[in-house]
Amino acid sequence: MSPRASPLLLRVLAGETTERPPVWFMRQAGRYLAEYRALRAKAPDFIAFCLNPEMAAEATLQPMRRFAFDASIVFADILLIPRALGQQVWFEAGEGPRLGELPSLGAMALAAPKAGEALAAVGETLGRVRAALEPERALIGFAGAPWTVATYMLDGQAREDRAAARRHAYEEPALVEGLLEVLVAATVDYLAMQARAGAQALQLFESWSEGLPEDLFGRLVVEPHRAIVEGLRERGVMLPVIGFPRGSSQYAERYADEVPVQGVGLDTAAPALVGERIQQAGKAIQGALDPLVLRAGGPALDDRIDELVAAWESGPWIFNLGHGILPDTPIEHVEQALRRIGAA
């Protein structure tokens, strides 16, 4: 496939400035779609839903049928890796994820090299989606980044902030370091499996880098992300990687400089100049539309998209949200955004 015929997303991640930015939205498969809610109602629980390749592939493809997105991201969950490592994971209705007792580091270290095998259902989902997608639309695989996954594993549940997990980093550094090493190994194996199964790009979701002081950002985010990308390259996986350290725009340039990713996800607080400087340094950026302005729609949505275009259209840029799409976002506002950016 020639570079000009390849998906827009892959061209941008190769450093190209395209005629318009490729578009996909985080959580584009989800509760804002009536067809997703109907599908989800058929599954006994959320984990079973994620690990049912037929259902997960359908969820992945639903927004691709409805909207002119340029890329699809496999429907899964960041907490599948703890499950593969032997920690119990379940979802309480209306309350979110719950995790059981943390297994020993030794037991998890033995399981980590087989994480891809344990989550082979996700690979089957990717294969089904790749077979159904048009060749010009890219398929993204993903994993939760080690620090974010570790916060859930250490706390046993989602919290409003990650103060308790940060406390672990100070009070139990050996435990946290050991857990991150295990998660790096498991994530490399998991993403390598996704690459074999049909993913064309990979994303690391660091949803809880917000609030970290710079020294912890280096230890908990930069070093594990770098180790994952280097581990993938050692395994022969050369797919482009997007790193998304949400809530840490003050460190975005450091991240872009020190982690060998091809794209850097920016959140809604990232200054336009930060994105420009990352582009000028030779990397693609992704983001950073506020999910709240997408939900609001109208002139505010058009104006914000125009601002982003003016700031970033002259460099490699993937148009996306600064976080996941909100469940009560009107369908017509997604359509409005796609029209405004020139994708529809």
C-alpha cells in the first residue's frame, strides 16, 4: 500500500501533515449510542461483554457505521490486564470497577509474559474488526498504561483522585516499582498480541497522570512508557504508538522528548503552543477538544474546532477529544464536529 493510499491516521503518525486531520474520538463506542445500549443489555456483565469477540467487535464497529471516523479503536477495558495477572475484577452497577486482593508480585511476574495469551479474546475481536473495516480506516489497539492500572490495583476501585495511590508511591516504593515492572512486561505482551491480531496503531492510556509532581511523573509515567515502546520494538512490533498522559500538559513536551512514541495525546488544558512545539520537534499530536463543548454543540463547538484548526493544521495532528465522549452527548453534535473538521 502506497503512503498516499494508507489511512490518514497512519500518515499523520508517520509525520505527514495531511489535507485534513484524521478523526476518531475516545470512547466513540459507548453509551451515547442507542445501539450500544441495546447490545450491552444482552451481556451478563461488563467483563463478559469485553471478552466476547462477537459482541465486542459489534460495539467497535457501531460508531464506524454511523459516523465518518477515520479510525476505530478496539472495544475493551484497561482493567483486563489485572484480570490476566490473577487479580479479581468486576463491575458494580452504578459504581464502577472493583478489584480483589492484590496477588503477590511473584505470582504476577509469572503471569505477565502470558498476558496476551490470557486475553486472546481481544485479539479475536481485532481480527473480526479488521476484516470488516474498509482499508482506508485504521484500527487502533490499546492498553491502560502501568501507573493508571496500578492505581486501580492498589486501591481496589476507582476514586475521584489518586491521592491514595500517590501515597503508595512514597510509602511503599519497592511495591510500586515492582508492580510497574510487572505491568510493563504484561503490557508489552498484550500489545504485541494485538499487533499480530490486526491492530495498525497502539495507544497507551495514562488516565491518572494528573497531579503528579515532576519526579513522580518521570518514575511512574515516562520510564514505564519508554520501557513499553522499547519492549515492543525488541519484539519486532514496529507499529506507531500514541501516548496519552492525561492531565499533565505541563510535562507534555518532556514526555514527547523522552518517550519514543510517534504521537502525543493532549488533554483539554494543553496550551496550543505546547502542541505546536511538539509538532515542530517532529512528532504528531492528538486532541484536544473538550468533551463538554462537544456535548454543548452549537456555535461554541464550531468556534473551538476553528481555534484548534488554526493552531495545529500546519503540522501532523489527529483530531480527537481531550478525554472520552460523555454518555449524554447528542448524536447530532458528533455529526456537527465531523462536518466542521471536514470529515463528513
